[in-house]
Amino acid sequence: MKAFCVAAMLAAAAPTLAAAQTGPCRLALAFALDVSSSVNESEYSLQLDGLAAGLNDPVIRAAIIGPGGSIAMAAYEWSGQQQQVMIAPWTMVSTDAALDAFAARVANHQRQYDEFPTAIGYALGYGAVLMRDAPPCLRRVIDISGDGLSNDGFEPDAAYRAFDFDGVTVNGLVIGSANLELISFYQFAVAYGPDAFVEVARDYTDFPRAMKRKLLREIGGDFITERSIGP
């Protein structure tokens, strides 16, 4: 395994902060979306739209723009060993305008790959290098979504050994509640670090609801209630 390969690909993407930081950064949050060959165009759109809708939800918006400092966000898509693409570079979000711009960039992104396998270890390695270039924040979280087991390249445990995940939490969003093997894989092999957890969507149509629950748990703090999260 050569960690520098993933680092070189990320360096080529040259992510930069799209907005100036105002106040302390309380969270650096990177979204990693599955674009492997098992994800068709409709399902891919449901991921992008679900993330954008979650960010635009009034409860989540209040949590993001609320007190306590800014949140830095980035997003990328992943599939095979060399197929990771930035959707949105690190953006400091502390205003409605900044959040609107980030959500719009996610919603309008054009998929780059659709025929590669599921290399979760490489996706995590890419996320670790992305986190290295994040602004200094109190917490650092990678939010990785997927609908299949890793079947290409090194496994998540190898990524956690090879890359710097010190102080990084990895949370998972499993798409497919009937796939108990996949849920277990995300719980025991993918979730990593302080307070890590796994959210489950029944299918892609349930992705927006699951993403909302996940965002509230990652960002929300006191905003989390049974009523705001829903079923």
C-alpha cells in the first residue's frame, strides 16, 4: 500500500477555503459519497439532493449557523482506488449565504465516475489527507455513505493504520437496512474514533431522512430532539 498515491491525488485537487472564518471553528466535517458501480444515476441524485436538503433543513440550518463558532465543510465522491473527486472544497460556513452556496455546489455537482468498484479503504485515506488540510477546528469528522462492502484495494483497518486519523471521527451512513452484513461492516470496520456511530437508511429514497438524523447528531448538540429528528 502506498499512502502517497492518495495524498498526491488530493493535492492535485487543491482545495481551498471558500469563505473567511469568523469566530472559532467548532467542527470540520467532510462528506464522502459513494459513486461505485452499484449506484445508478437516480440513486446518485438522491444522495446529492438528500445532502443538500439536509443542509437546507431549518433545524439543521439553525444548528449550523447557531452559537459556538463556525463549521468547516467539504465533500467528495469516491468509488475505486483512484476515483476520488472533490465535490466542494473546504468552506467555512457561518452565514446563511455560505451555507446556501455550499448546498448549491453539492446539488449541482456532475458525477465523474460510474463504473468502478467499492474501495472504502482508499476513500478513507483520501478523507484523512483532506482532513490534514482542514482549518483548525475543535472536532474533525468524516461522514461516509455507502451501499456495499469494500471489494477493491486495502480494507478500512489498513487505512486506519497507514494514514493519520489522530483526533478524527469517522461516522457511517449505510444505505440498505435489510443488509445486515453491510450494517455490521460499517459498525465494526468503518466507524472509527471518538463517539463514532452508524446511521441506516432503508434505501436511497430514505437517504434524506437518514442524512438529516446524521447531521443533527454530528452538528446539533442541544438541537437534537425526537421531534426534530423524526422516525
